Amino acid sequence: MPLGPVRPSPLVEQAAQRLREQITGGHWPVGTRLPGETTLAKELGVGRSTLREALRALAGAGLVQPRHGSGVFVIATEPAEDWPARLRRAAVTDVYEVRLGVEVHAARLAAQRRTPEDITALRAALDGRRAASDADDTAFVDADIALHAAVVAAARNPVLTALFAEFTPVLREALIDLLSLTGLRENHPGHGDETHTALVEAVTDGAPDVAASALRTDLEATLKLLRERS
């Protein structure tokens, strides 16, 4: 299958797509060394700098690997699935188990590292969660997640913050569905207020073990409900 020249713009994306089609279509099996830069650039009708950018994109997708002094080799025929896509496919209980580990550790760190600004943010988020008890399930879940995000932020660890942000879309959808299915808020509109209050107070007071315990209690109760519904 000839590669054929690409259209003027966007050249990098088009070149990467043409090369990807050759790889995923089996034209270049795993272990194959790609033709040299000059050959590929000429076949695609692009400059060598454009070709290099396209190859970098394929390397980022896990399809090829440059080897110093040897060239660029095919290492997979399917692109690596990115983390957000993997989370969307995962069972919510699996995601929640990981969330539990991440957030409990974050709560412990938050109690050790919180600043006056963090305490202000936590109390505001707790007030927001209480105010949302009169709102619908979607608004309540958003307020609940905002409080949990404030705890994670107080841990002062950008990796934990980024992990929590990745979980949020999956968790949000699952929690809204859970409240709708179980009717948990029909008799208790502010469901979980006691544990969340205990969490905020423990972080504020600088009590890592108490903060971790309060959050674990809250998340394990929700995980139990999710397992019962799965």
C-alpha cells in the first residue's frame, strides 16, 4: 500500500495517521525497522522535521521506539490505551478501591501539611456540601466531590491531586447513579455530614490518624453500597 503525499495542513497529524495506518494494518509488523527518514519524508511529501514530530507522536502512543544508531522500530500494532480511557472502562468498584487508598493517604498528609488557607477552603467546602443538601443529587455530588478535592489539595502533593482529578468524572457519574438508585438522601438529605465534619475537624486539628479513619469510614461505606449494586 503506497503511503501517498499528505495535504498541506495539519501535516504532523496527517503524517502520523498515515504511518499509524501502515502499522495497525500490518504493513510493518512488530520488530520491523521503519524506512529511513529521507525515504519516509519523501513518500509522505513532508519535511524531515515534520516526519520526526509524527514519529514522536507514534512513540508516545507506544507504537514505535527509536533506537540510537539503529533506527525506529515497531513495538506494537495497537496504540497504548490512555489512562482516562482505561478508567472509563473500569468497574466503578475497582476505581473506588484505588480512590480509597489515594484519598486516605491524602487525608493523613493533609492533616500534617494543611495551611491556614487550606483550612479556610475545607470549611467553605463543608459549608457548601451542607448547603447542597437542599439541592438535587447532581448538585449534592458536585459539592461532595469539591470537599474531597479540598482535602486532597491540602495534602500538598501534585501527583495525588492529579490522580484525584483523573478519577473525578468516573466517580461523579457513579455517585449520582448510586443516589438515584438507593434514595439515600430521601430521609437524610445531607447524607454523610457527620463523617465529613469529623474529617474536616481532624485535618484542621492536625490529627492524621483521625482524619484517615474518618475518610476511610466514609469511603468504605460507599464502596459497600456500590458492591451491593454491581
